[in-house]
Amino acid sequence: MALRASITAYRMRFRASPSKLLLFRQCPRRYRFEHVDRLAPLYRRPRAPLVMGAHVHEALRRLYAEIPPDERSPAIAERLLRNVWRRQRVGFSSVEEEREYGRRALAMMRRFCALSDLRARPLAIERTEQLAIDPGIVLVGRIDRVDGCGDGSLHVIDYKAGRRPAGDESRRDRAFQVGIYACLAEAGLRHAVTRGRILYLADGLREDFDFDRKAHEATLDEIRPRVAEILGERAFAPRPGPFCRHCDYLALCAEGRGYLDARSGCGEAAPRGF
Ligand code: SF4
């Protein structure tokens, strides 16, 4: 009964974000715990990699939003990161672990400064946009940064606090995610967005995507069946994988625990992460 009531509530106005759509693809059971049962307040806890990623994002936001272009430098970026870090020090199991993540975050900032134009003048930073694409579907997303391109069009940039995935296996999902940001930026800023870039802060690699009107329409066309699939879902079956290790709902999921137990039994290495 409780599940039926919560499903009815979440169907009334579907807010489709890239993370929500990708989460359903990754594991419908986890999607249900998160977005149908809304268990996050009870089960979500700060995790060191996510806290580090959030701190790096916030320091980069401040670097571009608060520091004039000709005053930005690696030293300022590092100072901003240290300031952000001091205010939020949860999620670490020990002082040693916090130091280790702190070192990684500083390395990310240095790498970012070495590879990026610190004098850029972004048109938008950490901007949340919404776009109603159908009467019952609102597309929502938070865009890390939007820059102007030399040709007068716009360029969305997404920061990831991890490494660029090996191979092109999930490139389509990443193109879809950045494509959504491009659609949202174009609608919000009323200007053509022709490029998207993911910056992988852990290894300094980039991944670029080109967009045109046809690509934007294809992105929006892909959202509708994905939302229909989610709204029509009943079973929300678990889909265990290496990411179960970082799932907030592992305690509720026998399949995820079974998957991890079986992997630890055969000595599988921890997944490549931050
Ligand atoms: S533990 Fe794994 S299978 Fe279970 S809900 Fe989480 S991600 Fe899905």
C-alpha cells in the first residue's frame, strides 16, 4: 500500500534529471529506494569520494564566480579548496583517510589549473535549469559551467572528480548526459549550444561532444521513452554490479550483498574509482 501511494505521488509530475535517468539504467531497485520510496534521508551517508568531489566542484565554482579573471591562479584555487574543506569534514573514517582524499583533491585542482584557461569568463556557473518537454515531464539539471565558443555559440562543461572511463563502452550514456545539459543551457540562455566537454579531474583527460539541432532533438526524443519505461516499471529488479559497494541501500538489498560476497570470495579487486 505504501509503495503504491509513493508511486502515485512521484508520477504526478515527473522531474527527469540525467542522474535519475542513468540511475534507473544502472539499477532499478536502487532507483526505487531513492526516488519512489525516498529513503535517502534515512540511509544516505556522506562518503569520502563524494565529499571530495563536492569540495572540488565548490572550489571551482568560487574560482570562476568570485575571483576576477586576472587574479585567478593555482595558489588561489588551492586556498579556495582548503577553505571549502575546512567547513565540511564529514564522511572520512579517519584523519589519515581525510588527508589522503585531501591530497587527491589538491592534485585535481593543480591539474585543472595546468590544463584550463583560468581567465575564462563563463556565462553560467553551477546553473540549475528546467525545461518542460511534455505536459507531464520536466527536464532538470545542474550545469557546472557554460562558456562562449569563438564562433559565437555556447559550450557546456561538466566536471567529473574521477578518471575517464577506459574504452567507449559507456560513451553513449555520457553523450546523453552532456546532451541534456546542452539542451537545458540552450533553453535557459536562449543561445545555440554546439559543444559539450567532460573534464576528468583525476587524470586531466577530456571528452568532447558536438551538437546540432538534430542532436538536441534526438536527446529530447530519447528522454520520453525512458520516462515511460520508468513510469511503467513495477518490479524494480536489482541489477547488482561493482557499484553495489557504494550503494547507500546495500543493507536493504540481499542481491547486492550476495554479489559483493561472491566477488570477495574470488578475490576480485576493488573497482576503479576516484
Ligand atoms: S546494492 Fe546493488 S543491486 Fe542492490 S540496490 Fe544497491 S546498486 Fe542495486
